[in-house]
Amino acid sequence: MSFSKIRDPKKRDLIVDEFLAMKKNIQNSFVPERLGDISAQRELSKFFKPITETQKDIKETLLKQIKPIT
């Protein structure tokens, strides 16, 4: 990262303000994307819940039936 010496206080403040505005804009734009991913995950879990529950039940019954090897 390089730093430049800006002697004019108005120009320096302008650059800092632009940077902070850009940072805030980027943060705000990523929030809906993350929330969209979360909602998509919830929808998928609702969709696949019958399958995962069935597999879980099958696994539990198989583990009860299999005797441990000693």
C-alpha cells in the first residue's frame, strides 16, 4: 500500500470522505447478498428436510442393529 503526502487539507479531507463513503457503500451492498445466502440456505433446508430426516432415522436404526466388534 502506498501513501501520498497531501499538503492541502481540503483535498485530504475530500479524499478521506470519498474513501469512507465508498467503504460504507461496499459494506451496505454486501449485507443483502449475505442475507440472500442465508434465506436460500433456509429454503434448501426446508426443501430437503424430509430426505435428511429419513436418512437420520435409517442411520439410527442401523446403528442399533449393528453389534460393535470387540
